[in-house]
Amino acid sequence: MHLEIDYPDVERDLNRWLPLVKWLLALPHYIVLFFLAILAFFAVILAWVAILITGRYPSAVRFRRRLRSLGPACKRLCLPPGNGPLPTLQPELM
């Protein structure tokens, strides 16, 4: 079984501006990826510092629980009450 594909007629079938258009459409994607990489870098540094200070990896569940324990002072940061209770975590044995 053989697959035969005709070579395109360069002058008639190919557009010379197409590579430029493709690169221009890719630029916003690269810009977003650049900023996401910077955010990921700072998140890793923040987690590393938290591990050095507390001795364990920061947990989003514990963070949300601490925000809720602050009471009305953190109304904007806390989750609305309709989300239900937070799951409890079993402590790990060392």
C-alpha cells in the first residue's frame, strides 16, 4: 500500500503571508504562557519558603479553614456558606 501526495504548486497553492499570520496568532499564546511561567515560579518559591518555615507542604484545605476561622473580617476572601463543610484530613503518622 502506497500513499501518494501531490506536491503543491508553490505559485498558485501556497500563500507567502501564511507563516507571518500564524506567528502573529501565536504571540498572545506565548505572552500568556510567559506570565503563567512567572506565576508558577513564584508559587514554587512561596511553597519552598512555607516548607522551610512550617516543615510541611501548604494545603489549600488548611488555608481555607484558617480563613473561615477569622470570621467576618475575611468575608470577601472566604467561601460562601453554600459550599458545604470542608473535608477533614486525618493526620499522618510519622
